[in-house]
Amino acid sequence: MLSVVCNIGSDAFAQTRPLVEDLPRQVLPLFRELESGQVGSLGIVGDSVSLLNRSYNWHLRGRFWADYGSSGDGYLALAKFAGDCGANSVGPRCGLGLIYGPGSTFSEDTGPFDAAGESAPDGMWFQIERIIAPGYTTFQAFGREVIVHYIRQVGGGVMEIEVADTLFATIDTAIPAGQPQHARLVIDTGASGPDVLTSIRIRNEGVQPVQVNAFEMRDASPGLRYHRLARGGAGPLQFLASRTDAVADCLRSLDMQLLIIMLDASGAELNNVAFYESNLDQLVAFYQAQLPSTKIILMTHHPFRPLIGPQADAILRVARARGTGYINLFDLFSGYDEMNALGFMNGVVHLSNAGGAWFGQYIYGVLRTAAADALIADFNSDGMFDFFDVQAFLAAFAANHPSADVNNDGVIDFFDVQRFLAAFSQALG
């Protein structure tokens, strides 16, 4: 049974914003899958704070994996695919890697989305061209199933995919007309688990370039599958460029129960909170339209600069208007100086390994706390918090059914009623 884990941040400041809001409803689908021994799928849309190694997102993934296991390394753009093998390595797993062959080009991992990046959820792409001889790149990927996310488009080339030095497929990525299309090739690697590497080579056998955005690594083992959907230096304005059919198809294929969005202002948004708020609202609307069964949580940045404060208010307004969850990291500390004195900062924006670990643990704690309440409050397991849950709990309690022991002390008594009502109240907000 899930236990409550939560860290408490600095209590020195009177809060004008809630630290969390409407989380139980958002986390329920993900944790129901994980608690029942199934696969849970989590994505994070963010900027460089959600991209770089040793940041909070990788520590958050680690906490999930420690408690529930890994069901694969998820969606990982090939433009930033190498595993983190350094000291205190916390990022894409050591072992992931690629050997560039001739004709390999790829996007930056920061800044505005270019034309090719508009077909990728994080704006990152990888292309292989034929330059005199066929171009190719060899990748090392984890897991039983590797899904190649590529683009079919006008002028697309022909690619051959080899798995463990054996030809697996030949694909013509050209279409006669229309906008770029997302496509997937599923490779059963035969690997015995999520920690086994397979060599995959992509070769261009035609004249035109082929575009491959990412590998998605899956395994049948129960646990969390984490999808990194972040891009450095990008705010809502830049991500609005990814509102394409190709990106929508890609996102739907990831089967996410929960999507966390953590985006700072960027470019023209930096000194215009209203513009930032409008862009964030449009971006959330796009995700909700394309992913109607995926729950969403909007999260502020840590307070590395004062401008995050007005953003935190804007994010809360969008969360309330769109019916998403909200996590406020801004009010946990007084500012950069306090976090830096604790050793939490790496430069003026990014988190150190210690900072990433602290924030990853904090976020995991509030998610699990909300999930503990949600799983109790949704007593009839219909995904809603309503009178029928109260009715179902009271019936189980009257019948002395084991399911009524919601506080897990082995006794069905008044304290279970107390715990159920407290969880139900929290779930309703």
C-alpha cells in the first residue's frame, strides 16, 4: 500500500499562493496503474531545467523507479541521446549512446523551434543524408521494445534500419504532398529486460535526407516510463510552434497518464506576463485537446529570479481556468541567495545535483501525498470523487470488509472512517 512521503520547504514566508492545488484528481490515473503493478507513463514539458543532467526531473524519475520499478527509458530525442556516465551521474542512463557516421546532422537542444523541429514535441530532430556514400549513425538503446519516431514528408528519403547488424526494415519516408506526418517503427529487440542494450543502425540509402526525431524505449516490466519533452531556452511561445498534427500524433502514442509542464518565460515573454500567460493558456489548451485522457499539472520554477513570482500567479490562473493541477516551487525559498547557500544552484539558473535531488524528492513527495488521498477517496475506483465513494466505503465498513481498513493498521474502526473522510476532503479540495 502506498505510504505518504513529503518534504517541507522553508516556512519563513507567508504564502500568498498555495504550494499545491488540485493534485489528487491529476495523479490518480498514474498512481492507480503503478500501485496495481502496471505501467505508468509520465511526461515533462520544460526548458533547460527539465533537460540537463542531474536536474530535478532525473531525480524524480529515480524515486519512481526505486519504488515502482522501470518500464523503460521512454521518449528521448536523438539530438540529445548520450547517457550520463560522469560523477554523480543522474540523467539519461549510462550506456545510451551513438556513434556518428557520415551525413549525420541534428538540431540544437536550445532556442526556438526551426521548421524541422515543429514536427517534434521538444523541437529536437536528427537527420541522416547521403553524402557520396550512404550516411548512417549507430545507436545503443535500452529495453525490449524500441520505437523509432520518424517523419514522413515531401522530399523524405529511404532509410534502412539494422538491429544487431541484421537488416530489420527498409522504409521510404516520402509522401507526395501535405504537411509532415509522424510515424513509428516498433522494434522488438529480444532483450531480456529494461537494462539490456541493443545496437540499432539507421542508414540512408536514398538521395534525400531522412528525419528521425527520437527513440522511445519500452519494456513489459511494471513501473514508470518517463518521457523527456524539454528544450533549453524555450518558453510557451516557442512550444506553440509544435502545435502540429505530427506532434499531436506523437504525443498520443506515448500513452501518458500524467503530463507536467514547467516553462519559464522566454524571448518576448520575459517582460510581459500577460503575453506569457496567454501563450501558456494556448499551449495547455492544445495538450488538453490532443490528450483528453491525460491529466496535467502546471509547475512553477524555483525562485532563481524575482520574475518567477508573477509567473507563479499567471500559472495558477491558467491552472484554475483549465482545471489542471498546480505545484508552486517559487515560494519554497526566499530566492537565489538562499538556494545557492544550500548548494542547490549550478550557475544562475540551473540546479546542482544536490538541488536536483532536493526538488526531485519534494515533487515526488507532494505527488505521492496527493495519490495516497486520491486512492482512498476514489473508493469505488471509477476515477471520480463523489457520493458513490462515500456510499461504497460505508457499505464496506458496515460489512467489516478488509477494504475498509484504509489506514492499514489491521483493524476496522473509527480511525478508518476518520482517514477516509480526511482523504475524501483533500481529494475534493
